[in-house]
Amino acid sequence: MADRTDTPSAPPDRPAPLDGAPGYLEKRTLRRGSAGPLLLTGLGVAYVVSGDFSGWNFGLAQGGFGGLAVAAALMGLMYTCMVFALAELAAILPTAGGGYGFARRALGPWGGFLTGTAILIEYVLAPAAISLFIGDYVESLHLFGLTSGWPVYLACFVIFIGIHLWGVGEALRFSFVVTGVAVAALVVFAAGAFTEFDAGRLNDIPADPGAFGSSSWLPFGLLGIWAAFPFGMWFFLGVEGVPLAAEETRDPARTLPKAMATSMGILLVLALLTFLAATGAGGAEAMKDAGNPLVAALEGDGQGHVLARIVNYAGLAGLVASFFSLIYAGSRQLFALSRAGYLPRFLSLTSRRKAPWLGLLVPGALGFTLAAVTGDGARMLNVAVFGATISYALMSLSHIVLRRREPGLARPYRTPGGVLTSAVAFVLACAALVATFLVDVTAAVIALGVYAVAAAYFALYSRHRLVASAPEEEFAALAAAEAELARE
């Protein structure tokens, strides 16, 4: 067969050369130079911005204001350290594989596959969950007389996947505009909410006397800080996906680190403003169960109806921005894993407009089915967070390994603090992974089940059929050859 790459003499964990497959990579190329630093910065913010409008506030029910504040600060530190580490890796290995490519170079085929699978779990389930939230917003805003249900979810996937199929440049520009609307609304919200700010409302959740270390600031004790980790992540979840645009970026070695650092800085500011303004205006007790916390904060005293309406519409824009950008990230991760043979190779075929059309349609169909059948957005997001934390630990570990194993590797950008920075990210990622069991054991078990099935597929089938000419595999082969020469 034309695409078969395994040969009888190939070692089990090393890709064999392509045999008789002319044009393999030509059928699997993305549009180069479509993204500059501004669009990439917008992409980094777009991945995350919906988390500022809702979701984070449920952490107040786990840790109170103090617990969530500490959790968000620690998760902000984790993401900042990880972004700096990934910026270095992206400058070294600017491929569409992103985190999978980094782990492939540092940890071998198994490490690459496990990292890529974890990222794929995050980027397939998160859009499915967000489509449900979009449906809820559409219904609450009485748009077009629609109610939340499968027609709305289907429209989301069809319309926004269609824009992606049109072309990456058009897709990123659309995402940038919608993200700009959402960010502007968050700033306006904060300005309005701070006029109603009352520090006494921050700690109005009654303390649990049975919780160790409980107080007015930590009503659920010290354990509440740990339980709030997954919700602290909502302010930043997804920003690590910027390197997935590497093959469509102009001068990625310079552009990616700059865009990643800038987007992370914007997200830190937005997290601080949103968290303080909403909790201080509406109160922690009222915010902890609110489905739309920013609107609830503005309407808590019956005032600010017009501003609340504006923020409500902007919340829909934020959901659309994250939904749209996460579809992009999932398609590029699937494209890279498929192109290298870790997943079925037909999934990496690209269209005449250089869009991975099956990489968009297949996850889209899966996401729509999950949304329409389960209707459980919170559970799907918890599964996505579980996958994300696994990938964070493995990507941070990859930075440490490459620094130790290949100190002389050309590094156009170097992580401030070196391995200490990535070690901090690794430890916090492991802590966040364990914290997911404190919040939703069922979601963690579901994610582990999916992970186990994927690992079995790789062990029994695809690890013997990797594509040597895929960029991530070529990087790894070159590193192995250089190491062999150094030993001689």
C-alpha cells in the first residue's frame, strides 16, 4: 500500500522510511506564513477568554475567596512557567505537533503519543462543552427565538468549521475580532463592577468548623485550596496551544515566544480584574453557584441592567472565540499525530486551501455527538482538564530532559530561570492532576479509560507504522544520529 511505512527490519519503536509513497507530505501541508505576532497573541487569548465569563466561580464553592485566590495564583504561576518553557521548545521545534513534538524529541515515541493524546482529549472535549454553553446563552438572550438544543450545537460546528475550511488566515482574523470584543467587555465590566466593590463581600461564605485550617478567608480549610486548582486553571486553560500554529507562522522562532508571553500577560491581568471585580461586587456566596457570574455580579443590587446586558452578549462572544480557537487547536494536533502515523494517516490530508479538512470534520462530528447525546458540559470540561494536566506535566518534563540531555542544542529563545522554571510548572501540574480527583472522580476515570484505549492502539498497531519523514520524526532521528556520532 502507498502509505505503509513499516518494514520487517524496523525496530518496534522507530519509524521506518516511507516506501513507495511519493507526494506523502505534499498532500499534508499547511499554509505557511499566515500568522504574525498580533494574530498569534489573539489566538492565545481566544483559547482562554470564555473562562473569564464563567466556570472559575465554581471554585468559590470548593475553597472560598481565599482558597480560590491562592489556587488561581498558583495556577497562574504554573502557566507562566510552562509558557516560558514551551516558548523555548517552540523556537527549537517549530512544527504543528506542538507539545507532542516536544515530548517526542525528549521522551521518545511513547512520550510523544501520550502527550499528544492528552492534548487531543482537551481540545476535542472542550469545544463540545462550550457548544452547550453557547446554546444556553443563545436561549437566555432570546436570540432568534431559539432554545438550547442540538440544532444550536450543530449550527456552531457547521458555521465555525466552515470558516476554518475557508482558510487559516481568515479563521485567525475572525477569531481576533471576536476576542477583541470579549476582552473589551471584560474591561468595561471591571470598571462598572468596581464601583460596587465591597471587601466585606469577598469572605461572606460561612466557615466550615470541621475543615482543617478553616477561617473566613478559607471557609473550607487548607484542602479547599487544592480542590480549587482546576477552577483556577479556567483563567488560563488553553494558552499552551499557541505553538500548534508554528507551521503557519512567519518566523516562528522569534514570533512564537513573543506572542506566547504577551498573551499570558494579558490573561493574568484579565484574571485579576475579573476575579476581584465580580466577587467584590456580587459576593462570594452569590457567585459560587452562578451560571453567569459577571451578569449576576452586576445585577445583585438591581442596578446596572444595561451594562449587564452588554456583558451578557459579550459573554457569548467570549464563548464563540474560545470554541472557534479550540477547534483550530484540536485540528492541528490531530493533523500532526496523523501525519506522523500515530493516528490513521488519512486524517492529515489537507485541502486545496491547505486546511486539514478531516482533522476539522472528524473531531467536529465527535464533539457535536457528545454535546447532543450527553448534554453534560461540566463533566466534559472536567475530562478536558484532566487531559490538560497530564500534558502539562509531560511538556514541562520534556523541557527539563532536553536541557539536561542536549545542552548544546541551538536555542533561539531561552527560558528565564532554565530548568527551575519548568520544574515549578511540572510540580504544580502534578498537583493539579491529583486535584481533579477531588472535584470529579467520574471525569478522571472516563479520561483514564480513553487514555488506556488510545495507549492500547499505539502499543499494538501504530507504533510500528510511524512515518520517518514527518517533521517531528525527522527531528528525533537527527538527534539520535548526532548522539551516535558523539559516542564514536
